[in-house]
Amino acid sequence: MHRRIIAPGALAAASVLLAIPASAASASPGAPGIGDPYYPAYGNGGYDVSHYDLRLKYQPATDELEGTATILAKTTQDLSRFDLDFLLDVSEVRVNGAVAAFTTSGEHELEITPKTPLAKGATVTVVVRYSGIPSSKQAYGFTSWHRTADGGVGANEPEAAWWWFPSNDHPLDKATYDVSVLVPDGSQAISNGTLQSTSSRLGWTRFNWRSNKPQATYLATLAVGRFDLSTGTTESGIPVVNAYSKDLGDNAGAARASIERTGEIADWLSGYFGPYPFDALGGYVPNTNTGYALETQTRPFYSPRQFASGSNVSVVVHELAHQWYGDYVSVAGWKDIWLNEGFARYAQWLWSEHEGEGTAQELADYVYASHPADDAFWTVKPGDPGAANQFDIAVYDRGALAVQALRNEIGDDAFFAVLKGWPKKHAYGNASVADLQRYAEQISGKELGSLFDTWLFQPAKPAAPAARTASIAKVSAAPAQPKSWKKIAATNDVHEH
């Protein structure tokens, strides 16, 4: 018989191992990216956020921002460490009340190591105290914080949060928000959702905004400046808050003439897309030098340049269509951008029909005829354009052309059932192009793989037979330019970020 000899030190080590919970022993760092091939470092793995509570103080004169972000989340694995996407200077991090270690890495990663590992399925509270000058920060050579003469604005796609709050920055992780901002008297803080309250004390005013429906991080916005506010209610009962920078100059009238129609347009769109999915509505125009607009949830961002040639209702239609296609239902991955832009552009075509300035079919024929087969326009695949072409004009115009081809293939009854049923099916969630194809096949009873492949995934102009089958380009002569075309084309830079 052989006796096993165990040294006292080994016994002690074994006791320590037995004392460590299995979850801690198996804990590993969360991934520094959520897994999107277009943007491998965007978002993070290991947890899902349910709520952001942001308590901020901003000084417009110096662009100084101080903040405390309280993030409520649930772990999806045993976590030894996790990341947030963020750029400003962090002074303290606490996880479940305990001080946590932190460092930075990469272009925008805040690495947090809690005092003890976190078990899978645990509810977690993360508090981050921070400060900095957002306009001084860059990642990948650019900034998404726009300095203005009277303050600053956070608005961009696919990223804007890093400059003003720490987050899991990808549309797959949607959350609710409370945004409380202290600014000097005379300035206003504009954000998403409903204005819950304001209070003033010792020369400072606090604005408390709430977004009570799931919202992607890039759709969260903050603007501080001197604004003229207008309030109202849509015919369907949704409260509207619009904000216009006091120094828009000659663009002020055209901006108001466009954005004050927000309620009317939202009610009109609900006839196609179903009931408006949020409890707040509006738009804002800060005096930025940007050229794009953005569907920031419930309160789209517009650049003054959008109104340099007069009123631009078409861009309002586009951004409000995104409240359903982009905000209510968000992309599963950034390659699915057609679900946002193709349908928002198509809403502009429907508005053209509504205004008697050219039908969607006439616009489709015109787009098809306007681009010869050797035009680079056709090399961009709207169904998977690549990160470099995510906001290429083809994603918009060829994307809308694909929507019209779908309409012609399945007929108006099924098509409009898809338009209205799709947002409801994926309410407040995420979906892919493949999901839409399956849904349209279910509603229409038709196999649509060939149509989707031809119009969305082939880097070539659909041949005339395919176009004729889709009732596009039936005319032999070049179609006349629809009356609405110039108005629609004037919005082509809405996402030239």
C-alpha cells in the first residue's frame, strides 16, 4: 500500500481554492467590443445596460463638463473586468458601492476591475465620476462633440456618447435614460424624451429629461445653448418640444417653417408605420457648422445648413421616419443600415406622393435611369455596404429603390402590411435585413431571396428584365425628373458625417 503525502502548504492552498466561489474562479474579462465587424471596438461584452442616470454640470463659456453616471446593468457572464466606451477624465469608479480600479486602453476604452468578480446574471450598479472638455477629445482622428458659440452639442452616428457619458456604445444594448443637466441661468439643456422639471438656484438652472423607452446610445443627445423653445401637442396627443438656437440668423425662419410641422408629419407617418412609438416629439437646431441631420430619439438634430435654401420639410419626414425605422426598431449590426436609411428615404418618396409632386414609382424610375450601369453607385451593396460606405448615397437611393421593388413584387396590400407590422413585431428591439426578408415572405407568401439579393447584395445595376419585373424602368425613354426630386436631393447630406 502506498500512502499519499500532502504537504501542509498544499493543504492551505486547497483550503483557499475551496473558499473561492466557482463564479470567481471562472470569471474572465468582458470583450472590449460587442462583436460588430464594421466597428470591432464599439460596444462591450459581458453585460447589458437597463438604465443610464446622468447627472451633469456644464459651463458653456469654457466647454467644461462634470458628471456622475449611474449605470444599471446585468452581467451576461462571470466577469473579472469589463469595459465602458468613454473619453473624458475619470476620477472615481464604484461597482455595487465598492471602489473599483480603472484604467484606459485603446482609443476609447475605460477598463474597470471591480473589487470582487461579478457572477453571471448579477444586477450591477456602476457609478462613474468624471470631468473634462469634450471638444478637446478625439478618437480615430475625429470628434462627435460640436462646440457652438453658446455651448456644445453631442450628436453623431454611429458614435457620440463617448464625449459626454460612459456607455456600452452599440445599438444592441438599448436602455432607458434620465439626463439631469445644470447650466448657467439663460442657457437651456436639451435632451431626449420629456422634460420632467426645471429648477433654479444661485445663478444655475437644472433641466431634468427622461426617456422611458429603450434607446440606443447613439440616439441619446445633449445640446446646451441659448434656445427659443416652442411647445405644443400633436393631433394624436403627443407633446412636442422644439428648440431653435437664438443665433440662427437668416436660417431661423426656414428652420421653424419646417420643424414646426413635426406633429403633422408624425401623425401622417403613423398611417403608414403604425402609432407613434414614444411619448415625446420634437426637433432642435443648434448653431453648428455641421451639414447633417440625425434621428436622435424623440427629438431629431438638424443643422442650420439644412435650411439655407429655404424650408426643408423632406428632411423632417426623413428623420421622423427613423423614429420607427432606426429608433423603435434598431439595427442588429451596422451592416443592416438599409433598414434605417432605405425606409427613411422611401418615406420621403411617400411624402412626394402625398404632396402630388411625383409618385414613389416615378422616383424609382428616375433613380434607376439616372445611374448608368458603369456608375460606382451600383457597386455599393445597400444590404451590406461596408463601414466606409455606410452612409453612401446608394444606401439611400438604391435602398429606396429596393423598397419600391419589394412593393411591386408583393403588391400594395402586403407591402403596407409589412410597413406597419414590421416595427410592431420588433418593438423597442433590434433586427437584421434577413429578419425583414423572412417577415415579408411570411406576410406576402412569396419567396423573396432572389429579389433581396438582386436589389440589395449584388454590386451591379439590376438588369432591365429584373427592373421590368419589378415594374421599374418600363418606359423606354428617360423619365422626367419628378417635381420633388430637388427637395429630396437637398437632403442627401443628412448623414455626411
